[in-house]
Amino acid sequence: MDARPSRVAVLGAGTVGAAVIRSLQRHPQLQVAAALVRNLRAPRDLGDRPPRLTADPDEALEGADVVVELLGGTELSTELMRRAAEGGARLVSANKAALAERWEVWGPWVAAGRVGFEASVMAGTPVVSALAGPLRGSRPLALHALLNGTCGFLIERMEAGEDFASALAEAQRRGYAEADPALDVDGLDAGHKLTVLARLCALPELGWERVRREVRGIRTLTPERLAALARRGRRARLVASLWSDGASWRFAVRPAALPEHHPLICVGPGRNALVFRGDLVGEVLIAGPGAGGEATASAVVADVLEAVAGRPGPAPLERELPPPPPSAALEIEELPES
Ligand SMILES: NC(=O)c1ccc[n+]([C@@H]2O[C@H](COP(=O)([O-])OP(=O)(O)OC[C@H]3O[C@@H](n4cnc5c(N)ncnc54)[C@H](OP(=O)(O)O)[C@@H]3O)[C@@H](O)[C@H]2O)c1
């Protein structure tokens, strides 16, 4: 047995990266060798044994057994993972944007079992491994999910009567929404995550551009529209769905109205949730935190432990599944633009 601790490089030490660095220190078989950042002087809590910080990607990647990518974005992240893969490292990432948009690069690494990406969808709440594991025994009929916590927060504030602009300002003040909130409120982040999930359970080669055309965000929701829905016993949510019309697979991210008793509503405020319907298993509900440094670190650290134990990452589907007969809409009523 190799007594040397496995060397882990962490690219990015922001909200998630810093939590990952702190959490990896609980595992004596791991050594966080270096972390890549832009700003070497920024204050950060990196635990009792902080790694060497560097702004030089080559220095960060040097000698790493596992490279954890927590930069965000699609270009630098993909380029650095390419260098890490060429150097023989195992890869771990929480980056759904890069996975969704740069699949031509990431797909072969995933197919080779070299990537852990549990944290890319619903953070620490396990859905990637569920879809790539135990749920594979059923033919999927449909999947409906709440995949963006910021949209959930904004809708809940508007349900309480606040207008979109001030709800968004509050989300930004609390650090839930970025300065540029487009990825969240225009549905793109949920679209990225739906792309990752749909590939795992039905359409292994699904391209981001096809999904992107079916993505609509929540900017047209208003407190007045939400109040009118409430009078009908309905709640609006940004719902990401994969279903079949009998002839082909369909997918969409859009605001939808759900009854109060719907499983995606019953999970309570502030949570991500996914309902999977399979022909053998029936309806499965998975719910939990979908964001936050610590919750995301939980899944990232699990992927690092799997990698150093030599176990492969989630396997892609081997081939596209034919669309099943049309599935019931699970009481999800798509909301029109206005
Ligand atoms: N936040 C969440 O709750 C969450 C949940 C699930 C998945 N994710 C995913 O996790 C990833 C990281 O998210 P985050 O919220 O931790 O982002 P973040 O707080 O913005 O952190 C990004 C980190 O990357 C570093 N970085 C960015 N560009 C760089 C560059 N050109 N060179 C060197 N370093 C660079 C930043 O350095 P500086 O600190 O010096 O600026 C920062 O440390 C994203 O892919 C995100 O989608 C996040």
C-alpha cells in the first residue's frame, strides 16, 4: 500500500473551494498541495493547514494526483482540466456550465471514468450518482426538478408581495445571486444542470444548444401573477423537466404552476428537489440543499475520496434510450410568458 498521502490540487478557493480545502484537511490520506486563485491577498478561511496559494496554473497542477476544479466558467476551467488529464490526474468538478457546454472535451473523460461531478447538480444532495447508479435499473419515464435555489428564493419573496427588483437586490445582498444574475434568473444554470441529468438517464450525447433553446427564466413573474395562482391553490416554481411525448424526448426549463400538495412543493422552501419516474421503481423524490460552500464541499470531498480509492466516476449511458409512451405531466402546468 502507498503510504504517501495523495496530492490534491484545488483550482479556485472561493465559496466552494475554501470549504473543500477546509474539509479535505479531515482526511489524513490527502494532502492539499496547492490552490489556484486570482487574488493572492484576498482574506480567506482555509483551515488549520492552508495549502500554498498560487496564481500560476502550472504551479497549481504540478504533481497532483487529483485535480479539483472550482473556478466556474467554461474556458479556463476546461483548459486546465485538459492539462490535468494529460498529466494523468483524476478530475473532480462542480462545474455544470463547463460539463454542459464543453461536452466534446469532458465527455471522453467521463466515459473513461476519470471525472467525479456529483456536486455539479444539487450540490451535496446526491442525484448524479443516483441516476448513474441504482436508478439505471428502471427505464426513465420523466424527471422534474427544482435545480436553482436563487429562483426559488426570488419566487418566495414575490409570493410575499415583494417586486422582482427588490427581491433580487436582497438575494444579491445575502450572497445568493451573482452581481450578474442572468445565469440564475434566465434559467441557464438550471438548463446546464438539466443537460447533465438528461445525459445520464436518457440522451448521452445531448448538446447544450438543443437544451438552451428550451430554457425560459422567471423575469416575467410578478407578485400579481403569483397572487392569482395562489387563489387557485397553485405555486409557481422554475421547473426543469425531461419527459416523452411518445415520439421523442422533450426537455425544458420554464416557470410552471404546481398544486400545494405537489412533491416539489412539499419539500419546503429553499431546497432543491427532483422527482424521477421510472417504469419499475415508480416515483422517487430526492431533496436537499442545492448550494452553499459546505453542502457542495460534501459531494466534492466524496468524489476526491472515490478518486484516491481508485474507483471510477459515474459512467455515462452507453446509448440513447428510445422515448417511452407519453408520460403524465405530474400536475405541472407550464406558465405562459405573460
Ligand atoms: N457556490 C455554490 O453554492 C455552488 C454550488 C454548486 C456548484 N458550484 C460550482 O462551483 C464552482 C465554484 O463556485 P464558487 O461559488 O465557489 O465560485 P467563486 O466563489 O466565485 O470562486 C471562484 C474561485 O476561482 C478563482 N478563479 C476564478 N478565475 C480565476 C482565474 N482566471 N485564475 C485563477 N483563479 C481564478 C477565484 O479566485 P479569487 O478568489 O482570487 O477571485 C475564486 O477563488 C462553479 O463552477 C459553480 O458553478 C457552486
